[in-house]
Amino acid sequence: MSVSFRRAMRSGLAILFGTFLALVVAELLLRVVYHPPTVTSGWVCSSSVPPQEQNQMGFRGHPIEYGDSTLVLVLVGDSQVEATHLAWDWMPECRLQSYLAGLLGRDVRVVSVAAQGYGQDQQLLALEYYFRSFGADMVVLWETPANDLWNNTFPTHWPADGWAKPTFWLEGGRLAGPSEQMGDRLPVPRCRLLALLRSAFARPSRDRDWEARLPRPYSPDTAWEGPVRLDWQQRWDTDLGLMRDENLATEKSHLAIYLTPRSPRMQYSIDLTHKLLERIDSLAAVNGASLVLFATAGPPDPTGDVDEATYSLNGRFYHVSRDQYQRNVEDYNSGFTFFQIPITVEDWKMGPLNSHLNEHATDQVMQDLAGLLAPALAGGSARPGGAFLKD
């Protein structure tokens, strides 16, 4: 072995040792000064809800208190039920409770189990938690069809790679999951140096990784000879109503439910949502409660009116249909007690770009819902065993 080779070997080893030592020092230093952010899966209520407006489960709502003879309904849903845009005493739970008490002439309690961005996956997990400590005679689930399908399909909240949440999936047509439980902390690399490098240069995409298991999404046309509407392009150009967050390429969009013909991914979302509703129905039945589903009918999607038309957007052509929307809703609700309640008040939403129901529309929908529920509840008795107050 030549002298020059030995020198080269010593130099190489010294460089490797120095590099290793530097990495060890960097890791030890990072363990002192750098703490990777903790990401928790799921959420209970919007950050704007003060503690005094939360029930015992942490959802926005009045305290969960009832007696042995009280008729108890659990109102499940998303931001329409959480209703941070409405006064506390004008929440849907209050209006429905008032109308049912008047119609039935007995003590009624309506409990909210809902939060912004909830699909049926988080609603199912929240109901499991509810039934550990409380009882109910009926579970009433307020659907938001333009949200629910992609809420259930993707593992994060709006928009792409939003807040992580527990997610179910289909395996051989059967419901599997969830990916984790509500409140679980998502794993981070044990090596702080690796965690820092990944955060800086290779941020993982929970949505993209999950999408690899999903069927193919809607494929828009690249050419179209017929008439087109330019509304979507105009909204995109100004990002009106956060139009650029409407990810039509993945169908994580409020507009996806209108796309026709139905894509394989939309069919998957419909099948997944139906299975989640079956699980919710079984959970309610095991706990002595019936299940009723409802959605409002009539108002447009959150980004504006959707007509029977072809829309042009960034060189692609999207065919949309309200009939397709209706077929999608009917298919995933097939076999359940499901109502569509028309909104009959003229000025129904909070603002031009806020499609949440205002207090007048909320009152009207809850009054009509009470009229639909009252016949089924009139002969019902409170669940046995009395109250289920949480410690």
C-alpha cells in the first residue's frame, strides 16, 4: 500500500468522522432548540367558540342536561349545526327544541354534536364518544352534500393538505379504518435533523399520499364545440369565494358533486359515505335511537349558482348538472329516512359569499324539520335508564 493511498484513506476517514461528529452535534443541539410542531388529528370545535358556549363534550351548544322522561335528540352536522355565525340562543338546536316541545307538549332536549368541516367520518367518531356518557331517542344528521363527499374521501380539512383528520376508506366494498382516532398525535421523525430538513425542503402531502389509493377523478374535456359559461374562469381570475382552492383535479371541491357524468372517484365517495351512514345507523340502533337524515334543498353551492351548462376553466371544459347532484344525493342516502327541506325564505344566507343559513332561514328549516319529526316522536318514550350525565 503506497504512502499516497494511506494518506488518502486517512483524509477520507477524517472527513467521514468530522461529518459524523458534526451531524451528532447538530442533532444534539436541535434536541435542545428545535421541537417539531405537534399535529393532532381531528378537532372538536372552531377556535372562535368561547368555553362558556361549549357543552360537556366541547362542542358549541348548551349544557347536556335532561331527566328520565325527557325526549332527547342529537343534532349532528358541520358548521351549519355549530352555527358560530348565529347567536347562541338562535342555534339550530334551540330552534328545533322549541318547535318540537310546542308540537309534542313534553320536555324535549336537542344536543349539538357538530363542528366546522365535519364529514360523516368525524360525526361517527363524535357520536361514539357521545354515547359513552349520554343517551338519545333519535339522531338527526344534517347533511351538507357539497361538502360531505370530499370531507369523507380526503384525510384533511379544506383546502388541500388542511388540518389532518381521522379518515375511513373502502376495502373490497367494506368500510375500513379510521386512519387514527380523534385527538391522536401524528408521528414525526425521531431524528430532529431529519424532521427539520423534511419541514424545510420536502414537506409531505397527506392528501397526495392518500389520493394514490383512490379511483381516478373526473376528466374534463380539452375541446368543446358547444356553448360555454365563463363564470368559473371569472371567479378564478379574481379568486372570488376562494375559487382557486376548488381543486377540481382531485374533486376536493364543492363543485365536484355537480360534475357529469359521475366519475369513478365520485362513485367511490358515494359508496364510502353510504357505508359511513350505515355505521352511524347501527351505532344509533345499538344505543336505542333511531336515525333521520336531512339536507336543505334549493340554495346554490358556496361559490355561486351552478346551472345545467358547460363551464370553461383554464382551458378545460366541465359539464355540470343539478340532476347529477340530485342523483348523487339520492344514491348515498338510499335506504335511510331522508328528507330534503326547501328553503322558502327569500333572503336566506349570511352574505353574498357566505352560504350559511341566517337566523331566518335556520328558524324556517328547523320549524319544517320539527313538523316532519313530530309524528315519529309523538308515541315514543324516553330511553330506559334515565340520564347519562358525564362526570
